[in-house]
Amino acid sequence: MPSSNQPRYTEPVWWTVQHTTIWEEHLPALRADFERRIAAQNRAQITNQGPDDPVIQKGGRAPRNVDVERAHAVADNNWEVGTSWAQVEPGVRYGVGARAQYPHHDSWNDELEARLQKEWEETNEPSTWQKVKRAVRHGFESKPAAP
């Protein structure tokens, strides 16, 4: 049972057994992709460490060449940055279900995003949309094959 500190995640009203089946068919591949991406990021991070990296620095001074305004910016295509599978799974699951529910949307757009955000906020904690949006988009764009 989730604690009161953890956000709640529930399915939208349109979610059916068919959506669950589609999700379960695609879960192993999506999770494996997530784990490969995380492993690659970890390898790249270690490879790219330089003299400004705090791990490499001998003293306690701050790294040079850091743009403070953009230090925490993450590109939309890097949906898995700084997360675990447990954190992104609800969003990816919702995105895969949305792909099956809204097949007339060929690609992600503002109209689709607004609709998915509204549905998410009706069934989940509204404050979590910004946290899951990239994972939802990844799930939607993964274009699982038809069952």
C-alpha cells in the first residue's frame, strides 16, 4: 500500500483490459530499453568526467563553466534522466495506453498533450503531470505494434 507521501497513480476512465494486455505485451521491451539508456548514460557520465567534475576535483571549490540558469534543464527526449523505472513506469504505461486509445493521433502535439494532461489530472495527482509528461510522451511515441 502506498504511503501518504507517494503520489497515487490510477488509470483514466477509458482504460480497459485490452489496454492492460497491450501494456503487458510491451512492458519487457520498454523496461529493457529504459535500463539500456540508463546504463549508457552512466557509462557516458564516467567517460566524460573532466577536471571540473566534483569527483575529479581535489579541493572543495565549485566547478567552472557551469551555466546556473540551465544546469537542471533536461531535453524532452531524455525522459529517463535522474529517474528509476518505478518512477517512470506509470507515465510510460499511460502513454502506451493513450496510443491505443487515440490511434487517430499520428504524433504528439499540443492538442493531444492537453487532453492527456487533463485526463491525468482527473485521475492522478495534478502536480505529477510535469514529472511524468516526458515518460507519457515516450510511451505514446513508442508506437507498440497492434495486438
